[in-house]
Amino acid sequence: MKIKRIPNDFTVCKVASVEKIDFSDDFCFVGKTDEELSLVCDTLKVPENVTERDDGWKAFRIEGVLDFSLIGILSKISALLAENKIGIFAVSTYNTDYILVKKENFENALKALREKGYTVV
């Protein structure tokens, strides 16, 4: 399985509303529930209406379109990283999964994945 590193620096945050979010950016993940409005975006694109933020994230994605019948992909990767004491923040889209780790753990995460047979590009 191929893992593609994404060069951007990311921020995980809460926003007051979607009004200030730059939806034209290449990477912009929004999650809304009855309790919050969360945003993962390029650190350089954090909107001014942020109420809380956590900077210092790097990301990689599982390459290709993942069929919904595939089971355990995210689970295996998260377990492997947990074994290496690396916490994650996962985001899924219709096509695939994105995994964010703190910047200081990024290279160690990719090394652990390579050692388990993942191809990192």
C-alpha cells in the first residue's frame, strides 16, 4: 500500500462559523456536529474566527481510492503508530484516509510504516 506525504503544515482548530474558511485551498477538512465546528487546514490559511487551535501537524494520505468493502486499513496504521508511541488525528474523505501526526513525530511515523512494508512516496 502506498502512503503519500503531504508537504504542508496543518492546524487542527475550532471555528465560530464557516464564513471565513478558505474552501478554495487544496486541503480543507470541516467537521460539524451539534457541539462544534472543527477545521483542519494549512497553517497559513487558518481563519481569523478560530476559537481554539493546535498547530504543528504534518499529514500523509493512503494513495488511491479505497473501496468501502476494505476493512481495517486505518485500524492497522493507527495500531502500528500507537505501538511506536505516535498519536494521530485521522480524517476520512469519500475516497481515502488522511492521517495527521505532530511534526516532531512525522519522520518516525513514516519510518515505522516503511518498516512494515508500506511504500512512502
